[in-house]
Amino acid sequence: MNEVLSNKLNPQVLPHLEIWAWEVPIYLFLGGLAGGLLVITGGMLLLQKGGLFGKKSEEREAFSGMLQIGSILAPVLLGLGMFFLFLDLEYKFHVWRFYTAFVWTSPMSWGSWMLIIFFPLATLQAVIVNERWVGGINLLRNLIQFTKPHLNLIAMINVHMGAGIGVYTGILLSTFYARPIWSSSILGFVFLMSGLSSAAALVMLMAPRREKLMFSKMDMYFISLEGFATTLFIIGGITGSENIRDAMFYLISGPYAPWFWVVFVLGGMIVPLMLETLEAIGRIRFTVLVPLLVLTGSLTLRFIIVYAGQAFPTFA
């Protein structure tokens, strides 16, 4: 019998096992937030065209204002997220190599090309809905005149593109099978719902008071789906193989458990859902605490998953 001694987990050999530091969770958060904003604003455009919003002039003005701001924030936040991702790269000047080929089996290759497609489509939507502010620029005016008749198609594509970016932030992790905590097919859906919930919370923060309830109800729906997906994520881990089960118990009962249960589950989902329910039935008025809790919980989720996934060994 040959005895093999591995020192790859020896802290004297590899003192830092966390390859992905704080930049990656922030990128995943901002990417999910940008994707959620594009889904919401694209959906708002489609509903507006269908006449489901804006029966009164003041309602149309408020709705249009939130649509304009949300459309601008989507590409801006994704650009900021990509800046943090760029900071994480070891060889920053080799980033262009991602775009010399398309590898259909590589999630990073898919993500790289999706990010490139996201920017022009999201920016085009932002330019069209902010026509009165940028219409004085000849180049943009010509672009608006050419593309505005196809705004419905652009909005529909953007809804799917935003959802794709939101799911990708989870799939990027879930395809790393060597990390038991990440190895879950439901993780992409968890991150998508979290991104949509945080996007609704951000819009809620900026919306006029009379429009906040609409986005609050939207957020209730997303939080409910996020809670359902998180439950499936936990159940899938607990009922999985021994290594995946140990990894899930490490997440929900180990050193990251207080952050997971108190900050994410309780503070980021349960408390906001309760307060939004009370607001919807008229028991309380809107409080800025709700969207802040949702955004904090969403950011915390990314940090927990990324850090715990790297802290738990491949073979316990």
C-alpha cells in the first residue's frame, strides 16, 4: 500500500485558501441588482405600453420618473460591479482574452458575452426613456428615432437579459462542483430572486410616496419566492451526499450561521415581508427600514455563500 501525504490544506503552505475576496461578492450583488432593475424596468415598459399604468397624469409622471431612473441605474450598477470584478483579476491586462473565443461549456465565457450584450441594450433603453433629456444631442436623437418604434422588442429582450444576468451570478458558483456549498442547481434561482427583491427595494427607496406601495407589493412577491428557493437550497443540501450535507450544516449551524439566519433570513426576508404585509393592509405607513433591510440581506447572502463555500473543504 502506498501512503500519500497531502499538505495542500496546511496553513503554512497555503495561508490563504480564499481565492475570491470581497470584490467578488460585491460584483455578484451589483450584477444581481442591475439584472433585477433591467427586468423591472423592461416589465414596466411593456405594462405601460399595454395601458396598465398611468390612468392619471400624475401617476404617469411618477411612473415615468421611476422608469427613467431605474433604466439609468441598471447599466451604471453593472459597470460598477464589473469594476470590482476587474480589481479581483490577477492579470488585469489579459481581460480581453475572454472575448477571443466563446466556449459554450464555460459559465464564465457565457457570462462575459452576456455582460457585453447587456450594456448596449440597457443603455439603449435608458437613452430612449430619457429622450427629453438627451434628445438635443444629434447622434442620440437619430438613434432614438431609429430604435423607438422597436421599444417593445428592446424591453422584452432586456427582461430576458436581466433575468439571465441574475441567474448567472448564481450559476457562476454552482458549476464549481468541488465546492459542496456551491454545488446546487437552485442557487441561480436564489440569486435571481434576491436580485429582483433588492432591485424592487432600491426602486422603493427612490419612488414617490404614492408609488411606494406598488413596489412594496412587488417586493413581497419576490421575497416570498426567494424564501421558497432558499428553503429548497437548504433541503437539497441536507438530503444530498455526505459531503454536501456536512457543507450545508457548516453553513446553517457553523460560524456563518448567525449571519445566515439573523442578517439574511430574519433581517433580509422575514422582517421586511412582515412589515410590507402590515403596510399593504394599512396597519403601518412606509418605513425606509424595509428596503434597507432587504438590500443588506441581499449583500450579506453573497458574502456568506462566497466565503463559506471557500472555507469548507472539498472533502471534509
